[in-house]
Amino acid sequence: MRLPARYAPLLFGALLSAIMVTIVSAFVIVVSQGFRDGFLTQWVRSCLTTWPVAFVSVTLLAPQVRKLVALITEPG
């Protein structure tokens, strides 16, 4: 089953933000605290609490960022 194309911007925002949050939160935890007991629990908690902010940010900012990139780059 495939989703209608009208959901593409939301799906893009959801996937990109989820990927970024999992990578960045793991990196920040490892750099600041190292691998230790409870890492996985802390990582999951961090992802669950920061993902909504990242999702809304990516979804709202993506159109403006695309426009900015189009202004900065030459047409293909």
C-alpha cells in the first residue's frame, strides 16, 4: 500500500527528522557521557522527547530552505 502524493511533505519531514534525531542524540550522549549503563534507555527517551520538535521544525522550514537553496544555486 502506498500513500497518496499529497502526504509526501509530511512523510519527508517525519523520516528526515527521525533519522537526524536518532543520529544526533546518540552522538551527543556518547560525547557528553560515553557509553554507560542506561545508555539505550536515555537514548530512546531523548529521541522521543526531541523528535516532535524536529518534525515540526523540518516540516515548517523545508519550503523556505528549498527557496533559499534555489536562490543560492544555479538552475539545473
